Amino acid sequence: MTYHDYKRKNGTQTSAFGAPGRINHDSSKFYNSKLYEGLNNGKDVEYVENPIEPQNINKVFCKSSEAMTELPNNSVHLMVTSPPYNVGKMYDENLSLKEYRELLKRVFKETYRVLVPGGRACINIANLGRKPYLPLHSYIIEDMHALGFLMRGELLWDKGSSASPSTAWGTYLKANNPVLRDVHEYILVFCKDTFTRLNPRKRKSTISKEEFLEFTKSVWKFSAERASKVGHPAPFPVELPYRLIQLYTFEDDVVLDPFVGSGTACIAALKTKRNYVAYDIDKNYCDLAEQRIKQFLTEKQQIEKTTAEKFIELYNKKFDTLFVVKKISDNPDVICEDLTGGELNLEITLTEDRPRDIKALLGRSEHKSLEYAKKYGLGPASSLSGNVSEQAYNRIGEKMVKNYGTNVALVVWDASPLDWNWDTETKNLAKKLLLKYSQNPFDKGVWILSAFQNKIFRVL
Ligand SMILES: C[S@@+](CC[C@H](N)C(=O)[O-])C[C@H]1O[C@@H](n2cnc3c(N)ncnc32)[C@H](O)[C@@H]1O
């Protein structure tokens, strides 16, 4: 099937006054208008996807991304990157604007080559200077168009108070020369050849409803990352690639960062069960990226191990069984065994800051519970972000059942220190919401492990 075969269902038409908020909207009249005449609006191409050699997948290559020889044509599903800024950071060369644009063009030309049809390219960029202001984002848009990319939109990342725009406001309270202080950056979104990415291998989307509603808005607000914390002068926060990955890729897809720095995009890819390929020209940053990736994986396993051990201890007490943790793996997270060879598989995830709402059980885990986890000693936890919800049911659940039969329990580790009555309201509400989803695939139940109460509760 090609993009143009992709049939639009009957919908509304563009009105003379615009029509916000429509789903299934037939806008062919608008796109056939003179405004769009002569513009590149995509090609009729077959979907092709070539595999990357196994030894080159989930790798950071310490070399320039101007030639990504390790990657075949049509092999990457998403590029997410923040290019060097050429402003005298340690890794920046002193390039003229023309040379700088040429460098980026070489890398993005390669990106075009390696992206699958419909694959997306997302570029995080801030503008520079004031005298005059250098609109790098607009140069990049121009250059990406020249390379043949189709533009899909522009996100404004509102960095809020974390932007610390200082007091460089020019003439204070006077109109002589007041200067704007940027508290935002851009994320420019492009795609190759067609707007719709086909998915012949039927990989899963993993974005939740809440995330979809939030991430499709054109202004994003979250804090910047502290350079000193990461050890790189200009890291982006994991949230940035995380959102783009959730929105634009399926599970098991390949994510590329051609300017990977401290490896943030790789961590976001691992968190979301995607693969990564990355490049950086600086050996120190390649090492830093490797080290952060390793740390992420170690912490993830450690946290799963501690949680599983605690859960099994309480489970044994409750049911008079003798299970022990046998193996920490990936799918499922933990395999437990008893003396008779009986198996119990565990899938482990963390809850969000509970008292706020039922997202504690159903939503994405957030920093609060990670903080609690660290503070209240169930092991180091700077990593886990799981979805106990529709996704858990449709995605983890389905996979579990396929690979391991039905002998699986989902353990939701509630790491917050507040006394929350899982037994009553939460349990009931959880039941009501969860039962809306497809049949519960976790035959051994969905359990809450309350660190605070040192108890386990079966909620489903
Ligand atoms: C803005 S930083 C990326 C930061 C990254 N997003 C993170 O979270 O750490 C840009 C990176 O591009 C790298 N770089 C510069 N020129 C390069 C090239 N030709 N090929 C690959 N990497 C390059 C620099 O070493 C630097 O680490």
C-alpha cells in the first residue's frame, strides 16, 4: 500500500472560517487550492524497510554522522537530535554560518537516506544572538526543504523557569533597546516522502490516551536538563526524545540520534522498548553515553530484582509457597521458581504519585515515585517508567501470554511513603477502570506492592 492508497474516511470539509477540533476532516479542497500549488506534498512510494546488521544495532558510533555507513537505506524510523550549536561549546568548531549549515545538511542528507518512507526527523534547536538575532530554526527549515523533507510542524518547547534567561534584557524599563529573552526552543518535525508511516509488521503503538492528547499540542512545557548533572554542556532532558518516540514510533522501531552527546535519546529509546543507533564525534561523549546507558540498564535490573524479592517474600507468606527469584530478564522482567519447578513470572512497574489520582495505578510513573524509591530505599531508581494501563493490558499482557503462557503477575511497586488505602476506594476504582480494557491477561493477578505498608494487595 502507498500513501495515496491510504483512504480517508468520509468527514467534514474545510469551512471558509476554518474548523478547529475536527477528527476525520476532508480537507482536499484546501490542499487543492492555489496556496499549495507547486509545493512538494509527498510521493507515491512503496514502504521499504531494510534491517540493520545485528552488530550495529543499539550502538553508539564514535565518528562523524556525515557518513553513517553502518546504516542501510530505509532502516531507521525516527531521528531525534539536537545539533551542535557552533557557539564555542567544547565540541563546537568555529564555523561560519554557511559552513555550519553545510555540516548539518550533510548529516540530514544521510538521515534522509537511512529513514524509511514516512520516517520522521525531529530537530531540537534554539536560536542565537540578538544583534542581529540568528533564526537557526528558519535556516534549518529551508535546508530540510531543499533536501526533500516534508515539514509536519513545529513544537515550541517552553522551558519555563528552568530556562533562566538571566537579566540580559537590554535597557531595563526603557524603550531604547529592550531585548527579548528566549525561554523556548524549537523542535522541528519533518518526514520523508509520505506523511503516513505504514506499519506492515504490525508493531504496537505504546502511547497512552493522556499522552496523545498532550503530545499532539504544539507547545510543550517541561524543564531543561542540568548540564552539570549529566556531564555534557548541552543535554536535552529524557522527556524530549521520550515524547517524540511515543508519538512517532512503534515498539521495536529504530531511533537515530546523529549528535548523541550524553546518550539521552538512547535512554529514551530503551525506556520505551525501541532500538537506537547513535553517533558522536567526541570520544569523551561517546564514553559518557555508553556509561549512562549501562547505568540505566543496571538500575533497571536492580530495581526489578529488589522489587521482585520483596514481592515474593510477601507472596510466599500469604500463600504459604516457596518461590525464589531465579532470573532477572527482560520479557518478563523476573522469573521465579519454587522447589517443585513451579514458575511464576513477574512484570514489574512503578506507580505515580498516588494521592493525586487514579493515575497512580493506571498512568505513567513519574519522577515523584522515583524520588521516593531512592529516598525510601527499595534500591536505586532513576529509570523505570512503566505504563500500568491499557498499554499494560494490550501490549505487555498480550506479549506475556504469547511468550510465557498465562502464568504472569503484574507487580505495581508503590514506592511512595504515604499510607494509602489500596483495599477500598483505589481498588474499586481500579477495578472499574481496568475492566474496561480487554480481558485481564495477568492470570496471577495485578498486585500492588506497598513499600510503606510492607504489604501486597491484589487489585485485579
Ligand atoms: C547539542 S549536543 C547533543 C546533546 C544531546 N542531545 C544530549 O542529550 O546529551 C551536540 C553533539 O554533537 C556532537 N557533534 C558535533 N559534530 C558532530 C559530527 N559531525 N558528527 C557527530 N557528532 C557531532 C558534539 O560532540 C555534541 O556532543
